[in-house]
Amino acid sequence: MKKSVIYKTSGILIVFFWLFVVAELVKRTNFSQKSIDVTHIDKKGSVENRSEEWKGIFLRGRKVGYAVTRINKISNMFEVNEEIFLTVNLMGSTHEILSSTKAELDEEFRLNNFKFSLSSGLIEFKISGAIKGNNLYLSMGEKGKEKTKLIRLPSKPMISAGMTEFFKSCTFKVGDSYCFPVFDPVTMTTNPAVITVVAKEDVEINSKLYKAFRLEMNFLDHPLVFWIDEKGKSLKEKGFMGFTLVRSSPAKAPLGLDRSKSIDFYELSAIKVAQRLTNPRELSYLKVLFDQTPSPMSVNGPRQSLTGRVLTVTKETPPFTANYTIPYKGKENSLLHFLRPEMLIQSDDQEIISLARQIVKKTVNPFLAAQMIMGWVFENLEKAPVVSIPNAKEVFTYKKGDCNEHATILTALLRAVGIPARIVVGLVYKDGKFYYHAWNEAYINRWIS
């Protein structure tokens, strides 16, 4: 089962690091910039010249990290620095994750430029960008070897790290809504955020009651909730799967982190089914009944279809007869797109090209070549969970990762020998549950998983 649309729009989602990976992979197959009507706000006065906010991060009652946002006002601009530290258990191993965002905003809190990094042990992801007019210029990679990308924007966006300062400029009234575009440096997309002031209520933090406005934003049919005090400062944020951010202090925020392995994130995100499957690898098809229509999902494809709430997946049966020899030399634009290199799928890298050619040798049959490349990836990559944004060049270097890294390097190697290839994300069945998974489709005579 495949997913095709993921949006990331607010600070709480940075904590939900699993979406980092999902959103990046989905973006590669469903890239779009959305044009929205932007709310024009009446500011309630000048904001602070300097501010610092600390929050503790909790997962189902256990403290798993902390965040700090520092903002300086310089003339008619804002400098934003946000750091988030998270410790999580993935498949029995503990990972420490640090994300850092440095951004410059204009006087209306719109993005001028930014630098973003995400590190977890061995691998560090970095990207920077600057806006000129309606164009966003992105840069990633080592100095002197940067990969660049131009994105045309429908309007100048905000960035999630700057939303706290935006809230301070608002005069909230119950029933008000705010609509603006938010740029996400991980997915490299701009998507709409619509936030509604739904109530004025008391919220308890550390046994103390605060008067607050309750703000809600719908995300993938799940509400994200913010509690903002009367000065516009964030008190609490609540999001997916029990992740919660709570106002804290510099002294308390980093303390008391739960480094136990009591909560496994993959298990936490798994979807249980009512009936276990017998011998699932031997099935020729699978039918799934959803409890509701999956509205944000586009699931129809070459091997699966959705009718109402019933999804049918049909197993593909090899061998497949190719209608071309590699490299693909057709003129179909929809296929040529999946031969081109991307910022994180560096199929034009000489080392990746050389490796791909070594693997397939003189094979020109795309089905046989794809099998050879898939076999090499399976045999040569260490199977281990990695918390980062998949990058084909880094996977080539470190030869380590989970399904995301396998799918990314496989896409790059397939494209390097001239086989149209793309990454697919969705769900895989194992032991009575469906788990997040990433895999590939290659074009042989049609798209084949």
C-alpha cells in the first residue's frame, strides 16, 4: 500500500522525525508547490528584540528530548535559531538526534534564507537556501561540490521555526483563522498551514494554571493543538502519537531524559489488523478493508486499486519481458523524469555510475540488470536503522541503512545504467501488523515493484 501526500508544517512535526524520512521519500514521487490565499494580519504591536523559549519533549508521558528557540530582532529582520534534541529507540537500538535551524526572516516573519542540519551519529544531513523574488535557491553538499536546486514559489513562505514569533504578533480572538504557506527544508516543499483559534481555556503546566488560547491545525486528518498564552508565547503543543512539547527552562529542559528502550518507535507507529495472515509470502493478492476512506492517499496504481474502503493489492509475477534495452532511449517525458539525478539521488555521480556498470557488466536486459543491482544492494548494505534523510552518495560511502537507504541507493544505481526508477513508500505486513516501508519501482514494460 502506497502513500503519496505528506505535509510538514509546524514545530511539533520536527519532533516526529519519522515523517522526516517519509515526507522526503514521498516528495520525490509527488513534488508540488501549493498556492494558497495568505491571511493578512493586524499586528498588536512591536515584538521583543530578543527572546528564548525552552520546551521539554514527551512521548506518551516519557521525556525524550528538548527544544530551544532563540530569536533576535535586528533592524527590520529576525534571526531565528532553533535546536531540537531527541533520543528514541528504533528496533532495539537507541538513537540521539539533533536538528538545527538557522534562519533570517523579514518583518512579516517570511523566510529570507536558512541553514538546516539533522545529525544522528554517523550521518549528517545539511541544506541551505535563500529566497530572491519568487525563487528559492537551495544548496546541499560539500563546499565546492554543492548540488543546487531552484524552486519557484507561489508566494513567500514562513518556516516552522519562525512561527513562535509570528504568534506573538497576533491578537487572538476565538473563531479567527490564519492561513499562510510554510516551507519545509526536509521535503523542500511549500505547503499551506491553516490554524484556527478554537477556544480560550486554562492549561496546567508543572502544577500551575495558565490562561491560554487553544489553536488547532488539521494535519493528515489528525489535529495538532497549540496552547498560546495571552502574550503569544507557546505553552504546550500536542501532535502525533502522543508527542507533546511543554514549556520549560534552560536548567530543566535537558534534564531527566528517558533513555530506556521501553517504547520502540517502529512498534508505536505500527498498524494492527483484526486478522493475522497465514503464509503471507505465498499469497497472490491481498484485500484490505479500511475503517474509513483514506482521503489523503492516492493508492491506485499498476498493482493495486481502491474501491470505496476496500484496497486490493495483486502480486506481480516474473519474469517480465522488457520493451527496450538499457539505457532507455525513449522520448516519453514521464519516464525521462525518472532517469534524471536529484539532489539526494545522485545518479550522475561518477562513482555511482562506475559501480552500477560493474554490477550489470554487459547486460542490456533491464529486468535482469535490475535483479543484479537489487541483489548487490541487498548483499552489500548492512541492515541497521538510520535516522537521517536518505542520500545516495552517503549510502554508497557508508553502506549502511534501513529500507529508506536501500531504496535510495537502488534508485540511483538503476538510473545510472539507464533504467527509469522511483521510490515508493507505504506499508508492509509482518506478524499481524502493518509497518512503514520504502521500496522501489522500475520501469520494464510497465512499472514493476
